[in-house]
Amino acid sequence: MEKFTILTGVAAPLPMINIDTDMIIPKQFLKTIKRTGLGKHLFDEMRYTADGTEIEDFVLNRPAYRKASILVAGDNFGCGSSREHAPWALMDFGIRCVIAPSFADIFYNNCFNNGILPIRVSQADVEKLLDDAGRGANATLTVDLEKQTIQGPDGGTLAFEIDPFLKHRLLNGLDQVGLTLQHAGDIDGFETARGQNAPWLKAGTSAAA
């Protein structure tokens, strides 16, 4: 998984509450198990008409925000079904950070499994960041995970809180597989000892089998 340390990029304002996972990536695009290719369908029903024409006034279709890497949104972002395709679609589009007053728990945790930093800040801070993001191509924010700060285009800085373990995971690019591989030596040692103490057991086969 790609590490997250410092991100400087254009922030797109999406001041809507209760943006659910079906809005982020509609159900008809869930057939794939690949993490790539979903970015073009991000917010599909808000970005395109029924015939596939872009809706010009949707934020990610505006020239200034087509390469946005930060999203500033409203309360309860990522609610609805627990589809991991939602962070996949955000990541594939290029969104590495979502800032909102609150997130649905499953979506929040899925972000950390896919290299996306979800940041919870107060509603007052979101309003300030939405105002910053409204500046178009000049809406550049810098998110520093190590320092836990967000710096606005005018140089002002906001602090945010994050669980230390989740912070460690993102800083080191550790998804669930990566966390397991940190204990590869212990796992190999266990397998070796088991082979010596119970040679009749094949690796990966339980006694019940």
C-alpha cells in the first residue's frame, strides 16, 4: 500500500451531508474485484447524465478540480453499505484525503486499508476549508500526517486528531497484509517448530482435516 506522509493538492468542495457509498460508486460498478478502473465512475450519477454526458456544474467536472486529490465534504461521509469499492474509486480517481466532520465507521476503516487519509474536524473547521476549497485552482491544501496539520492557501493551519495506530499504518504503508507480514519471522518460526514437533501434519492442514 502506498505510504501517506505529506500531501499537497487541490481540494474539491462537496458540501453535502450523508454522502453514501452508493453515491460514491453506484452498485452497477461493483462487479469487478480490481482496485483500478473505478475512478471514472466515482460519483457517477452526479457526474454524468443518463447518456454519459458530463454534468458541467458538478465539482469534479470543473476544470479547476479535475485533478483534485483532497475532498472536503459534509457530515456522515461514506454511510450506507460497506462496499470497499468506495475507497477504491476515490483512490483510483486520485483522492488521497477526505475531510469531513464525521464518517461512517466501516468506510472510515476501509480508507486506512487503501491508503486514504480520512480526517475528522469540527463543522466550523470544515466551513473554513470549504471556503478555501471554493477558490478553484488556488484551493491548494497541504496535509501533513506526521504533524497532524492542514495548511490552507493563506498559510493558516488547522490541527486534527487521529488514532496513533492508524497513523502508524498510513505513514508506513501498512494494510492488513502488510501488518501480518511484519510478523513473518514469528510465523516462519511457528511453522518450523510445528513441522518438528508434529511432522505428520502438513503445512496449512488442521488436525481435524
